[in-house]
Amino acid sequence: MKNAGKDMNIINVFEEDRMDNVPEEELVKPIIQTKDVNVYYGDTHALMGIDLDISPKRVTALIGPSGCGKSTFLRCINRMNDTIPTCRMTGTITLDGENIYDKKIDVVQLRARVGMVFQKPNPFPKSIYDNVAYGPRIHGLAASSTDLDEIVFNSLQRSGLWNEVKDRLDTPGTALSGGQQQRLCIARTIAINPEVILMDEPCSALDPIATAIVEELITELKERFTIIIVTHSMQQAARVSEQTAFFHLGKIMEFGDTSEIFTNPKVGKTKDYITGRFG
Ligand code: ADP
């Protein structure tokens, strides 16, 4: 509690002393809550009754064998599944207490609040500068070109790319190495100051060195952002996340502190998966 960030959503701040024995996690309101989320693609029932609370400014890892619904779940959180005609969802998902499937929600604004980084780095065919400036321009976040320069600088700085690209901001983003491209995509995502960043296997196309750099970056970014990451690498989940949800056949089999899930899983299937008995 004493170390809780000033801007965290702490319940009962005035009861701080009395509540010193209560674990910090229990005092932090979830930023995202999902209740009884079911997703269907036509007749395929891809997600079944997903209840999950995501803590702010933490990294939550989603693990599980291929086809168990991790990406589907991730895409529900910024309504990317809306673009798939056969896809239907029931249940509720709230962001800061607001139902993101409510009719009054502007999906473009929602995706600015909940950014996404994909498996394969996908910079726009534009300069490094314009990749990062793209979001702030369309959302009108910069009042002047100096403001825009500052957003681009801060975003590249936070994504650890500034020193590598500062002398070639006008060269194409696509000319960077794979790891640099992924950090450029992260810079593009954070340039519009989202609350949540969804990452769908962000390192699976990267070499081990670029992976280590991106993992370090994820650890730094959680000071400002809530991160939900799908990963096939158990080691990565253990290194970067505080909480882990294990998905299996469209359901969450187990959710809890990453250290507990990996050292003392309560469910047999989790244990089988993390020890490599299936996957
Ligand atoms: P994971 O990310 O864990 O590999 P997915 O969310 O991609 O799992 O897939 C969950 C289930 O939904 C699978 O049975 C998959 O075949 C199905 N699915 C995923 N995307 C689509 C889609 N666009 N159309 C039809 N079925 C899909």
C-alpha cells in the first residue's frame, strides 16, 4: 500500500493505516472487468463465460494452447471482433466502469483508449516521424507542430528508439529492423496516450535480442499503461507479467498471480500445460 502509485485508483485511501495488512491488489479497482463473455464465430463457440478482472498498470499475460481463444478475447477488449461478420458476443466488458459495447460508445475513441500491437510489426508505409505522428494528427492531440514534435520525441524516447532513429526520422519505418519496427509500432500506439495496450504475441516474429529489448520495454511501460499480452512463451509470461490467465478450450481454467500460476498451479490442466505435457 505504501508503494502504491499516486494516480492509482485506490479504494478507501483514508483507511490506509487500518488496511496495511490487506494486499495491495485487493485495494486496486480493476480497469477492465469482463462478465460472462461468450463469443461465437457462426456455430463455433470460441469463448465460454469469461469472467476476468484486469488490474491497472500491471502486465496480465494470457497463455494457453493454440485455438483456445486468447486472441479472440484480446480483440473483444477493443472491439476488433466487430469487423468479423460471423462473430457475435454476449456478456459485458467494462473499461473504467463503462460498458464498451454500449450503443453510445464511439469505437474509434475506444481504440484510442485501448491500443493494440500485433504479432507481426506493421509500420505504415510512411516515414518514422509520420508513423508516430499519425494517431495524434487524426485525433487532434497536437495544437502546433512543436507539440507534435514533442509527442513524437516522447513516444520514441519511451519506446527506447529515439537514439537509434533521431537522425533519420524522415526515412521509411519499413526500412528498420524487425525489432525496431515493433518498437516503432509501440511508439505509434503510445503516441495517443492509451489507457490499455493489447499485445498479441508481440515478440513471436523477433530474434532473441530484439525480444529481450521489447520485454524490457514492456516492463517500463507498465508504469504508465495497463498491458495485456498474449504469449506462447511461458518464460516470457513469467518474466514480464504480474498476473496470468490460463485459457483452455474457450474457458479460463485458472487466473492469478504469475508466480503462483507457475510455481503452484491449483488446476491440473494448468500444471500439465506449463510443464509442457500438452500445447
Ligand atoms: P488463440 O489465440 O488462443 O490461438 P483464437 O482466438 O485465434 O485462439 O481462436 C479461438 C477459436 O476461434 C478457434 O477455434 C478458431 O478457429 C476460431 N476463430 C478465430 N478467429 C476466427 C475467425 N475469424 N473466423 C472463424 N473462426 C475463428
